[in-house]
Amino acid sequence: MNTPSLDHYLVVGNPIAHSKSPFIHAEFAKQTQQAISYEPLLIETNNGAFTQAIQAFQAQGGKGLNVTVPFKQEAWALVKQRSTRAERAGAVNTIGFDNQGNSWGDNTDGIGLVRDLTKNHGKSLNNQRILLLGAGGAVRGVLEPILQEKPACCVIANRTVEKAQTLARLFTDLGDISASSYTDLAGQQFDIIINGTSASLQGELPPLPDDIIPLKRGWCYDMMYSAQRTPFIQWALEHGAICARDGLGMLVEQAAEAFYLWRGVRPETEPVIELLKQRLRDSLSASPQTLPPEYSGIENRPEPTRFGDWEKSGRCIDF
Ligand code: ATR
């Protein structure tokens, strides 16, 4: 019996060593019996290195790749065709090559967030008042799929209000979307609050009014995840949220969508989310002595890590 030859995929970024994507895609491949390899590749951040690396990979017969910090915008500029959601996001996290040698780019981050909320947590976004915290690439990347769920309204709050205003203008044709300062949120309440700021990376919280969550009804979602409650999740639970979830499911769901785009097969995400949760729990109980040698000198406490951004901190303990 012939063994099928492997199709090759990469995840590229800088840094990349801590990426969970190789683990996630290996699990998907096992589960769906797809003959693929999926490797991390560190790319230097000097001019042109990203383009050269991608072109070389394609020339060697590579089938596709995931792109993470800081190359998502470069990937957007590089690909020949972009999906509409990637076009709007201004960033590409998934690239594929077709048989004619053309590259296409998509952004699966937003659909990952929406699926985690709707499918995994059973929370519909339809007709909900949604507040998004932050106006950087993380929030821009998820806006179109969120607006497609037809929320009642979507407010973007940011420390630098002008950035929120610019972002809201970019999506204004897709629904009721507006910008706000944190101060101007006083007196308002939202059904769902999504944290897309990088505040937790500095152990901080966006300055939200104490009564912004409708008691026993409001949901909160953090694009960060951690073995322990993120500062935002902790705050949400102390301020009346009926449910507060972190972004681990989003990480797995965006990977599942990329896998589907490449392979035409949809993997089950739940068992992979459970495996990752277990590994996070294990990392909490691991003593410094039991950590692999490459982690020596790293604080033995998992940092909150933000989806798509966790490589940036370079301090999270990965597996
Ligand atoms: P990314 O592209 O990954 O989203 P970014 O562009 O650096 O990263 O954006 C980070 C976001 O987190 C911004 O919205 C930032 O607010 P400013 O635009 O005002 O800088 C927000 N942010 C970072 N630290 C914060 C803090 N301590 N409190 C509130 N917002 C914070």
C-alpha cells in the first residue's frame, strides 16, 4: 500500500517558538486523517525576509501557511487574492497556493471568535448590544464577522478615541457601529463586552464604569487566555457578568477554519480545546524543576496571553 505524500504547511511569525498552532493542526490532522506536516518557522523582521521566505516555501511545493505577529499586514499586501473579510481586516492570517501558482489570503480570526461564542458557548450575537474594547489590529480583525451576526449595535471604545473613530468609519456600511471614549460609556450597558486591548499584557484593565454589565444578564469575552482567570475575566465576574469566557476557543476555532480552507474538511474543535485546557491546567501545577530546560529563567506562572498576540509577549509558557 502506498503511503500518501505529505502536504506541507507552516506557521510563520517572530517570535514563533511558543506557537500552539503546530499542536492544534497535528491534532486536527490526526482526527481527520489528513496527510500533512505543519511546522513553525521563525522569520527575521528585516525588510523583504517575509516575502522571500513565503516565495521560497511556495517554490518548494508548500501548500499554505498561517501568519502571525508581526507579519499579518505584510501577508495582506503579498497575496494575489483576498477574501472580503481579509480585505476589511487589513490583515491576513491564512495563505494558500492554488494549482496555477496563485496565492490567496484570508483572515479567520473573526470567524474564530464568533464560532467560539455562538457554537461553543451558545451565545448569539444577533440583536445584542456589543461593546468592543480597543481599536488595534485585534479588534479590526474581528469586526466584519461580528457585524454579520446583525447585533443591535456595536460600540468601539478606545483610550485613543480617534483610532476607534477611524475604525468605526471603515465598517459603517455593515451595521450600527460607533466609537466612544471610556468616559462616555458612563450610564450605558451592553449585553456583550469583548476585550481586544493589550492591557492585560501589562496587568492592566481598560477603565470601564462599574455598572456597565447588566446584572445576571451580561456576557464578557476576553481575546486573551490564561491558565488562570485573566484580569478582565476576573473583573467581569466581580461586576455581575453571568458568563465570562477567555479566548482559548477562539484560537482553536480560527485554526479550524484555516484547516477547512486548506483541506475542505472541518475538524472537531471541542476535543482539541479540552486538550489545551488540560495542558494549561498541568502547566499551573508544574514545578520549576519539571519544566523543560528551555523554560529555565521564565517565571513559573502562566501569563495571560492574548490570542494572536501571545507570541508578542514572548513570556508565556507554552507546551
Ligand atoms: P493589536 O494590533 O494587536 O490590537 P495594538 O495595535 O498595539 O495591538 O493595539 C492595542 C490596543 O490596546 C489599543 O487599542 C490600545 O489603546 P490605544 O490605541 O489607546 O493605545 C489598547 N490598550 C493597550 N494598553 C491599554 C491599557 N492599559 N488600557 C486601555 N487600553 C489599552
